[in-house]
Amino acid sequence: MAEFDPAHRERAQAVYRRLEEVYGIPEWREPLEAMDELVSTILSQNTNDRNRDLAFYALRKVLPTWEQVRDAPSETVIEAIRPAGLGNQKGPRIQEVLRAITAERGNLDLSFLKAYSDADALAWLMRFKGVGPKTAAIVLQFALGKAAFPVDTHVYRVSGRIGLRPDKISVEDAHPYLSQAFDPHQYGPGHLNLIRLGREICHARKPECPICPVQALCKFNLGE
């Protein structure tokens, strides 16, 4: 991973304060148990929040427990999560993760991770195929109260455009890098406010720079 540049932290802190002034301290959507959050986040890949939630609650209606999801015919799971898209990939992936965790722990309760260090909890979750750094970080930050900074598509794009990280750093390496730019108590709000900025203003193709609350801090706007 690239050596950390303190200038990125200075800018990140200024951006965090400005977004807090404009957006406030955001709250995560309805809190979920860790296993629920894990499955929900897998469903969220390559889709929007609405379709993710439709698929998640449809799955829970058809198969009310994760043990039932784990043991069900794959076709049943695929059909239930169809609103999220890519059901043929996500269904088997979810079932494989559930089976692997059961083989490892004997159950599907992830609350034991609360006793782990942040780094050990992250490493444990990422041992399972289909659980990348973003998925693991969301589960840790929002379901288990652990310090982890999730980097999704919006956060990766916006953090690069504003100038909070090196241009060439990978998405995977952006997680630990940006974790150094923010304080642990800022991880959740910072993640959510950067997503909001990316969705509402800092669009991929046509960013609305004139109305951006952080334009005075932005590398892209400053022509750096």
C-alpha cells in the first residue's frame, strides 16, 4: 500500500467538518444484526438500496432463518432475491458463506466478533469467499460497533476526485488508507456523507461542482 500522506488527512478532516455542517451527522438505516447485515450487504452489490431491501425481506419471508437459507435448494434462494439482480451469483454466494461460517463456528451468530480487535474481526470475515473489504467493513462498523471504514463505489470515486487518497490506489488498499485520514468515530458518518455527496452532487460523469459544499477544498475543482 502507498505510504500515507499527511496532507490527505488534513484535507479529509476539512471535508468531514464541511459535510457535517451541511448534512449533519447521518444515521445508518435500520440497524440489523451482524448476520443480517452480512447478507444484506452481499445483496447490495451492483444494485440500489431499494432493490437490495426488496430482495432481503423477500428472502426472509420465504426462509425466515439463516439456517433455512443455508439449507434450502439454491433455486429457492435465487428466486427470492431476484429483485437485487445477479441472483444466480448472489444466491449461491450467500449459501456458501453461511455454510462456511457454520463449519467454522457451528452456528450463524457473529456476535463473538465484538470481543475481537478491529483488525482481527476484519481478517476473520474476509476469510470467506464473497466477503471483501467493503462488505466486512460495513458489518463491523454498522452492526458490531467496530472501527472500520467502508469504501464503496461512491466513496472511492469521491475520495479520489476531492483528493483524499492517491490517484492510483486500488479499491482494496483505499480501505486502510482512508482509515488513516479519518478518526475512528468519524468512520460511519464520514462514509455516509461521502456517499450522499457522490449520489447527489459529485456524479461520476457530470459532477455539479458549482453547488458542491466542498468545492473550495476539492483537488478536481482547484485543478491540482
